[in-house]
Amino acid sequence: MVHAFIMVKTGAGESEQLLGPIRELETVTEAHIVAGAYDIIAEVDTEEVYEVLKTSSSRIQGLQGVADTKTYISLDE
């Protein structure tokens, strides 16, 4: 199992409307609006690293209003 965190930067005022679609992605287990350099943190669980990257680069970055993402893969079990 691969556990990862995807940090999502959104356009101004876009966080609330993007939270629902991000939470609905099948690989996303949790997502929260946060304060800081990024606007949303999504927690992801998948079988393969490829699925984490697909979630970040295709599914989340493909949503209108997403400006940038940064993915962190957990190294602990």
C-alpha cells in the first residue's frame, strides 16, 4: 500500500468549491482546506506509486481552479 499527501494550490477563492470534487476521487481518503503555502491537503491510499502520480497529475491538476500540486509519499509503514 502506498500512502501519500498531495498539497494543492488553488486560485483565489477556489478552495471551497474544489474540496468536494477532490474528496470524491476514489483514491482520496481525506481532504482538508488548510492555511499556508497550499490551500488543500489530500491524503491518498493506493496500491501503486503510479496511481498516486495519476491522482495528482491527471485527476487533481485536471480540475479547473487548481494552480499547482506537490506530492509527498510517506516512507513509514
